[in-house]
Amino acid sequence: MHFEADHIYHVYNRGNNKVRIFFTRANYLFLLKKIKNEWLAYSDILAYCLMPNHFHFMLLAKPEGCVLIKQQGQLSHLQVLSKTIGKTLSSYTQAINIQNKTTGTLFQKKTKAKCLTDISFEYDQQDYLTNCFYYIHNNPLEARIVNELQDWEYSSWSDYYGLRQGTLCKKEIIRNRAGFTDMGFRNNQPIIDKKVIEHIW
């Protein structure tokens, strides 16, 4: 992962070999608490969705997160935010292994970070931001886990639609950067341009 300050990224990973990464409600809440405590010094979270075997975050990289880490007195290629994300997932894995009496890797080796605000394509920046925002929140419906988005507790959808007063997401940033005039839903279904989605993965 490589981050540049003031750019927005789609960050995602899934269970190794597509295995589950969340087993109880407490697991979901535990990871969200860790992210709140560990990532916010280096990024602003704009949207998220935790699914049984994968996760999505939309985040804005802060300058503090883009600083290169020194190793043995020399700058490495590793940035503070990248290292922090890796440490969070590693410690979460350790907790799950203890819980489940298992060993080994829980997540796929590399967490992906796709920049949404430095795109060379026929669509403009707002297209990428709005489509990624809707795509992230639509995951539970797409997976047929729920019939209504508000029934999925582990995403930021309820915060944006006034059903919950969550404090993890900086809602004003994505509203301003994406130029939302409405929230882009019809009949509880996000309006998504699949051609744009192909280019944010």
C-alpha cells in the first residue's frame, strides 16, 4: 500500500482463502474499536462495511500517515499508515486465533488500497467517490445477508442516513468531496455505475 496526503482510498482485504474473519458481534465491534483507536491519527475514515469474510474502508490519508518509517537509521519504503493498518490486522488475527484456538494467517497477505482521487479515466473524481461510497454500503444487499441496508449493523450506512449517531466517519468530508446533493438511493438500492466500479478495484 502506498498513500499520498489528501487523497482518498478504497482499502479492502478478505479472509485468507475466503475464510470468515468475523464470528460474533463482538468481533466486528472489536475491530472497529481498534481502527478508531489506531487509524484516526493517520487517516480520516469516510465510509466502511465489515462483511463476514472481508472488509471495505474509504479513507482520506493524512500527512502524518504518509511519512516513511526509519529502519536501522534509514528511511524505508514503508509508510506509517501502511504499517499501522498491518499491525491492526495482525493483532486482530492474534485475538481471533486465541478465541478460536487456531493458528496461522487470517487475512490475505496484501491489503489493497486503490486511490479514488488520482484517476486517469473518462469519469471524473466525483464519479469514483460516489460509486465507491454506494458500492461499499451495498455489500450486505448484494450478498443477500439482509433485505434492508439499515438491518446491517456493521457499516456506516446508518450513520449517513440518520439512523445512528456514529463517530467513526468524517461525514462532511465525503459529502463535500463527492458533491452529494442527495444520498443516491432509490428504493433502498444504491445507484451504482458498474463501469466505474471496474476501475476502483
